[in-house]
Amino acid sequence: MTTLADTRHIVWDWNGTLLDDNHAVVSAVNTVCSEFDREHIDIDEWRAVFGRPLLQCYERLLRRSLDDRDWARIDVLYHDAYRKLLDTCGLAKGVPNALQDWAKTGRSQSLLSMWFHGELVELVTDRGLYEMFARVDGLRAEVGGGSKAEHLRRHLEAQELDARDAVLIGDVLDDAHAAEQAGTRCVLVTTGVTSREALEKTGRPVVDSIPEALALLN
């Protein structure tokens, strides 16, 4: 039976994991709230309501049913507002040093995000991280909100990786579900938009920082 210490490859999540973007997320969500006459929320309130499918998440947030037209409007509102704050988002505590330390072990790492692929590559490159990853994959769809599981399977297959040799490190329940469906292990960090209590209910290891996540693998 393999353990975390047997990990040969890390698949990193981006938003909320390697990128510290909680303030941008909450601000963008509040842009949506304003447009739908809903009072603004803080990070704790977003953590309480956040989940996938995202459409149902926003229905809980806005306290109303949403049709396709509403969802398309929300998608544009959120992403436009979020993009305006991307330049203010730094890297998570311990990054990039932790990634450099992992590379020194001779083991590999890649990046998998539900953020749009072209923009993701630019963001990662601008922050000097691109060359650290064997592969970088973002979302190649016009509208976000899909499942990460199939995204993860394709990501592993493209690198000819055995899922049992990989660990996904992410910050939301969708990361745990994707790992389970793809046959990989998973470590969850509390740095993003999901509460520790919710993360712990998955049964996966939960830590508070990227360096702590890597300590489990070493």
C-alpha cells in the first residue's frame, strides 16, 4: 500500500492554494451580490456557502433560482471583477521556496487549475513559476464552473503518470472529490475558500500551509 511519502509527483491547484487570492474572490462575489440586490458578505460567509456545482452555490448565496441567462451574467460579473484585482494577489506562504525544495528531491510537479488556460499560463509565467512545472493546464472552456475530476484525469494521462504515484494538493472539496475519482491521493490546505471543518470531513489530510503539506510528503 502506498503512502504519502511514496509520492513521485505533485499536482498543485492554483487559486487559493499557490495563489493567495481570497480578497479578490470575496470582492468579485460581492460585485455579483450588488447586481442581484443581495447584501455583501465576508470570507467566512463565502466559506459557509461555497461549493459545487457553482450554480447551486450562487442560488444559495442569492436566495433565488437562476436560469441560464442569470448564470451567464454572473460568470461575466465575477470574472471581470476578479481580473481587476489579480495584480494585488500574492503567492501563498512558502511559495516559491517550497516548490524549489520539492524540485531538488528529483521528483516532479505540475499545475492544474480551473482558471482559464491562457490567463493561467501568463499569471504563472509572470510570477516566475512556469519553469518549475512539468505541465500547466487550465480550463479550456468559455464558461467556468465545471468538475475538476475529468480535468485531473486528462492532466495525468497527458504526462503518462500513474494516478497512484501522484498527490493533488488543493484547498476545496472539489479537489478531494477529483482526487478520489481519478485514483490519486490528496492533501488539503486551509488557505482558500473552504473551512477546516468542511475539509476535515473528507477524511483527507488537512494542513494550514504549503510547507506543512510538503512535510507530509517527505
